[in-house]
Amino acid sequence: MAHQWRGVIREYAERLPVTEATTVITLGEGGTPLVHAQKLSELTGSQVYLKVEGMNPTGSFKDRGMTMAMTAAVEAGAKAVVCASTGNTSASAAAYATAAGLKCAVLVPEGKISMGKLSQAIAHGATLLQVDGNFDNCLDIARKLGDSYPVFLVNSVNPARIQGQKTGAFEVVDALGDAPDIHVLPVGNAGNISAYWKGYKEYSAPYESATAGTLAAVSTKTPAMWGFQAAGAAPFVAGHPITEPDTIATAIRIGNPASWDTAIAARDESGGLIEAVTDEEILDAHRWLSSKEGVFVEPGSAAGVAGLIKKHAAGEVPTGKTIVITVTGHGLKDPQWALRTADGSEVQPVKVPNDVVTVATELGLDAR
Ligand SMILES: *Cc1c(COP(=O)(O)O)cnc(C)c1O
């Protein structure tokens, strides 16, 4: 019988802080495709794969953490959850809160959220407040609400989120048979790079299972973690928080990452790096993915690909390796970027009359 994917908690229950008795809040997240990127592989001379996280229920990797956070909220007896968001966390929190029967409040920075993400939070019935401030200000308020009011915080400062997100690394190893040599991803609040590193470390070590005794290590190695930030929002590159982060890649428009220490540890323990790419490089990579690989992502998601292309151009990508890039969110979240050409002009559809000969001429076709 065909196996129905049960969501990351049930698939990886053995390695998550849950029991058989836990009431799991899931929308079937995880189990996302690992797509061989043919053109990036040709470019670099390594085998490059894309972990396509836009295929999650709400269109981003945030669902992996949200299933855990919402499950923890229900376990704690919460009646309402709150989060700060650049967009995708709010979309995910709103959907999972609905599944859990909880109220959801989301704080978003004024004017910097894509329509797709806003509409998701609204559609799922969240109370959405636009704060006159940036993401970092929103997170500050959300944390204080969680501390002093009867609401449960579901941002990635909640350790349950990181636990859920580490399953991305498990899936990569399970698909490839071992860890890749390099894992590339965008860095914003830095929860995801921390979570992947946690997942890779856990899979490379023997494991004391609660039910099955000692399990052998699943992978023989861990990858170098390569994180990329947007140049206008690159606190790890600067070495200090940025007060006015600015980039078109709204998902990573964060100046004061909450998971600062764990991201630095991921970079250093793995022998990796965190560098910056410009908005133009991000948009070029966004276009590369859609036009050469057939994978449509939102701009922030393309930062890892932009980074790999940049490092390759600098002669700093080894050949003959296995490289995985997490592309974090779906292109339909923020579709207007596809309608902009490399020179910045708007793409307009060609208008034709209702006539086959004109249409054929316009397509450059000669009659058989
Ligand atoms: C949240 C998000 C990021 C950044 O992830 P962090 O864990 O905050 O570093 C990148 N891309 C997309 C699409 C996101 O939603």
C-alpha cells in the first residue's frame, strides 16, 4: 500500500520531544522534494540539489517548526499564540493555529510584507497588526507579550521550532544516503541554519533511542554550512546588529537575528561561512532558478543560490562535491518579481487578435 507521509513529527518522532500520547498538530508538512539542479551542477562541476521548501503546506519551511510549536502550545494548554513575522511565520502560525483551534495574533512590520503572505494570515483568521517598526521591533513586542500576557510565543526563539526545522537535514541525508559536503541556505533570523546544523550533528552521531536502544549514526560526516544574507541586512557579515536592515528580500530583512550564537556556532563548527549577496545577485539567482531549473521561489529563497553562483565566480566552489541548497519559500508568495526583466522593466504579455494565423506568425511558426 502507498505510504502517506504523516508530517515531520510522526515521521521523526523518535528524534523529537514528543511521545505516543502527544496530540500532534500537523498539516502534513515536510517530505519535500530534493531536486537535482542540472544547470547549477553543470556550472559548478559539483552535484547540486535544491531542497524545495516551497512545497510545504503554507509554502515555506516555517511549517516544519510550526507543527512542533503548535503541538507544544496545545500541550501547554495555551488558548492563543502570538508571533512576529516578515510574512511566512505569520502564514504558517495562522494555518497551524486554525488546525489546533487556537486564536492567533501576528505582528508584521508595516509595508514590507508580500500580498501572498498577508492574504494567508487573513484567510486563516489571524488577528494581524501592522507595527510601525521593523521585524526586530515586532519580535521584541511578541517576546514581551509571551512573557507577561496569556499568549504562547511561536517564533523560532521557541526551541520547539528549531526541533521541528532540524528535520530538513534528516530528509536530505535520508534522500542522499549521507550528508552533503556543503549545505547552502539564506540567513535571516538564523533559526534555520541553526536547525539544519543541529539536525546534521544529530544524524552523524550514535543515538540513544527511548524505544529502540542505541541507534548507529545515520551519516558518516557533516556538511560545511554556507549561509548568505542580503547585503543590506547582513549583521553576521558586519559582526554586529544592523538598525535599519534593507533589502527587497523581505523574508531575510532582519537586522538583529534571534539565533545569533547558534548560527555562529553552526558556521564555525562546520567549517562554513556566512557572507552577503546584493539584491541584484538575489534577483539574478531568482531568475536562474525559474528560467533554468524550473523551480519558482520567492526572492529571499534565492539568496543561497546567489551565494553559490558568486562563490563559483570567485573560484571558491570545489568540484566533484555534493551540495544542497535549501530554497526556503514558494515563488507564488511574492510573484511580482517574476514580471520584472533583468533591466528592470515590466514584462507585458503580447496582445493578439482572436485569429490562428496571427498567433502562429507571432510564435514564428510556418504552416506545415
Ligand atoms: C524565514 C525565512 C528565511 C530566513 O530563515 P531564518 O531561519 O530566519 O534565518 C528565509 N527565507 C524564507 C522564505 C523565509 O520564510
